[in-house]
Amino acid sequence: MVELVTKQEWLDNWQINRRLTRKVIEAFPEKELFEFSVGGMRPFSKMVDELVYLGVIALRQFSENEIITFENHDNYAGKTKAEILSNWDKLTEQINTFFANTSLERFREEFNVFGMFNYPIIHNLDYLLQNEIHHRGQGYVYLRALGIEPPAFYSEF
């Protein structure tokens, strides 16, 4: 069977998305990152907490082949915009390391991440990417509601 994309191409696509999400985080004023919300949704910082937590803990589970249960992740990414951006960058490096050290066959193995999602690792990783895109879209709505032009979505392509 011919691969649709290589492992490196998949990683490159995820990193393109991560760079764009980072630009969205950067576009927020400090106060609004932690306090502003629309329509009862969480502040964007809480969404980023989720993205960083899921990424760090999922990669740890895949790497160590150990299930870790889902826990509260408030302020997991950081309590300031600078901390969030720093932790975002650290997770980016963890993702790069995980991809470099993981065989293609391992990506096809089923893994019950958080004891809740029993799918091949690549499908769990795809969920992490799709969840990021979803929350980034919410960040775009927040920025527009604040009168801030969000980064062009095509800027990283």
C-alpha cells in the first residue's frame, strides 16, 4: 500500500498548524488572553491549557507505553502569556523528539490514551491536531470580537 503522506510530512503539517496557533496566542493582549470570552466559552488561555496538557501527557503515554488518567489542567500551560509561549515551544520540541524516536509501525499500534480513546496512535495524534484547529478557530472569533485582526490562516503555508 502506498502512503498518502510520510511521517515527516504529517509532522510538518502539525508544526505548520502549531506555528499558526502560536501566532494566535501572541496576538492576544495579556489580560484578554486570560479573561475574555464569548458566549459562555472558556477564555483562550484555558483552551491553550487543554492543548498543552493533552499534547504533553499523550506524548508521555505513547513514549512510556503507560496510560495516565485525565486530570484537571487549569494553568497547565502557564499563568502568564510568556509562560504559555515558552511551554508551547517546549511541547513543540517534545513533539519533534517523539516523531524522531518513534517507528512508523508504532504509529499504527492501538493505544488507549487517557484510558478513554483506544485507537491507533496516529488517530490519537490526529485528534490532537483537529482539537488544536478547533480551538484556534475559537481564538480567531475572540480576537475579532476584541477588534484585533487575527493572523492570516494561510501565513504558514
